[in-house]
Amino acid sequence: MDSTKDYDLNNLWGEVENIINDLEEEIKKPKILVAGKTGVGKSSVLNALGKGDFFEVGVTPTTKNNEEDIWKTKNGEDIVVVDVPGFGEADEPKINNESYEQNIINKVKNLEGHILLLVIKADDRALEKESNFLKEWYSDDVVKNMPVIVVVNQIDKITPVRDWNPDTLNLKTPVSKKEKNIRTYLDYVSSLNYFNNLSAENKLLPVSAGESFDDQNKYGIENLRNKIYELLPEAARTLFARATKLRNKEAKKIINKYSSLCFGSVAANFSPASDALILAPIQIKMITHLGKLYDLEINKSVITGLISSFGLSLTGRYAAQTVISFFPVVKNIVGPPLAFTLTYSMGLTVNELFSKGKTTATQKEIDKYMKNNIKKAKTQSKKVWSLLR
């Protein structure tokens, strides 16, 4: 995302709607490709990720657009999920002298996904199709750089079936027969051709998606959820975080990102008395981005109201920033950490409000939040400053 785009700073408030619209264009719907044979539990895995009836299990998806299935979460958020066409079906005849796997890869190229989940069923040793699929995947220049996660589902079904306690399951140093059998199967899969070529960041993740979203016997879902989030491109993380209850994690990244941008922008700006005009668009974009994360309607009225409240709450500090900005060299030393602190504390305060579904607050409430958050922001600013010195 380009968060340092130049706006008409002589008419900043007139540019608020442009800033909001630009962010809307930058944020992308995550597109998750899911491959696997019928019966491996793809829908159950996706439901568990969403902590709810995220996807209908065993029925036709909500809507269809070409080869893409558009699935809606309960709050109306769209995430594009594509059940990779043709995977797991009976062998197809060669088309234009291309193999079955090559045909699938050619279809995938047109889907422009962000990440691939290859789901296999625990204890399935007939993985020739999956192995050949990965062979074609990593030999294709177009798709080979897309992150792949191999999800081993239904590990609870490995014998002995009744011996299942996900809270105490230890697969690193297995002791029980169940743990050893699961570990043996995971090692087997890892040893197969092209499974063992997976990059370090694309783990073989064992999970038990359970029979329903609130099944207490689930295992490994939180790890899978976080792995998908980390491997998605930045532009697609916000909507994924919103839909899968990772808002706190994404909020921290958003606040740190824009605060760091303010730090760097002030450090690179040698024009006297212009820091405030540089900071304002970045701070406006941060507020808008946090609003998107919490599915709140953020408009010019909301932005101007919050910025005005912050201005009153931080009058002294803003005054210091303004005074400092008149002195070249000094402003480029003292100004960056101050800009970071101001923006970071604003971000924490906005996050507290938005997480409660509020877009407005009294000046007293803003002052109270800011007083607590300034301390946290100073600590974070010192960490950033120490890394750069």
C-alpha cells in the first residue's frame, strides 16, 4: 500500500473523502484456493477458521461467479474461496497433450489467488494425485511463488480413535500410542516427493476441524488461522482478520505501520513548518483503516470529529511538534519520535473506541484514553528509535 501519496494539503479536509476512497481501493478481499479430494473436510476446516458457520458444509456455496465461490460471513463480509476445479476427480484424458495436473494448474493461473490450502485426510496413504499436483505447482513459473499450506485434517480419527485429548496432545515428543501414530503419519507425508520440497514457511499443519464450529475437540485451528494471516499479502490481511476474529493482531500492525510512516516521513522532511501537513493524511488513513477492520462506516464527519478531539487532547504536544518543525536538523532528530508517539497513541485510542462499535466520544473520554495510551506509545517509540540509532 502506498500510504504516503501526496494530497492537496492546502485543502486537507476536502481531501478526506479521497483518502477514504483510496484506501477502499487498496484493501483486497482475500482469495483462498482450497484443493483436496472429496471428503477430506475442506468446508469443516474453513468453518473452524471462521469460528462459526462461515461456509455451508456439504451444500452449494452461497453464490457463484465463474469458477469462484463467493462465501459470506455472518457480518456480510465477502471472502473469495475457490475449490480448485477438477482436483480429486477421476483421471481426465489428456487435453492438448497436457496431464491431468497440468490442466488443473492452468485453471488455477486464471484464479489469481493469494494462498493455497491443500487439504488431505489423516491416514490417507494414496497421495499420488497430491504429490503430482505439487510437482506441477512448483515447476510452474506463474503459481510456484504462491504460498502453500498442506493441512492434514482429521488427525483425531487416527487409531486409537477414542484416545483423543487435544488439550494435552504432544506431537513434538510423542508418548502415547495415538501421538506416535499421528507423528508417524506426518513423517510419512513429509517424506513423499514434492511434499518434502515445501518451503520452511509453508508448514505441514496437523488439524482436527471438528464436527461443528464450537466443537471442543478441535486441534491446530488457531495455528492454521495465524499461518494463513501471516502468509497473505498485506492488502488482504485486514478483511481476513475481520472475518476470522484476528482484529487485535491486525490492529497492532495497522497502528505500528502508520506510526512508523509518520516517523519516517518527518525524518525525511527538511521543509520547515510542514510536518503537521505531512502527518495529517497518514493519521486520517490510519483511522479509516481501523474503521475498515471493525466494519464501521467512516466518513468525513467521523474523521474530522476525531481529529478535532485529538487536537484538543494533545494541544501541548502538537504545539511542540509545530515549534520543532521550524528548526531544520533539530526537527529531524526530535520530530520523528514525537510524531510516532502522537500517531501511535491516537491509533490505540481509535482502536479502543472502534472495538466497542463507537465512532464518537466525548472530549473527556478521549482525554482519558489518550492519557493512558501516551505512556504505551512512548515505550513503543523508544523501541523503534533504539533500533534505528
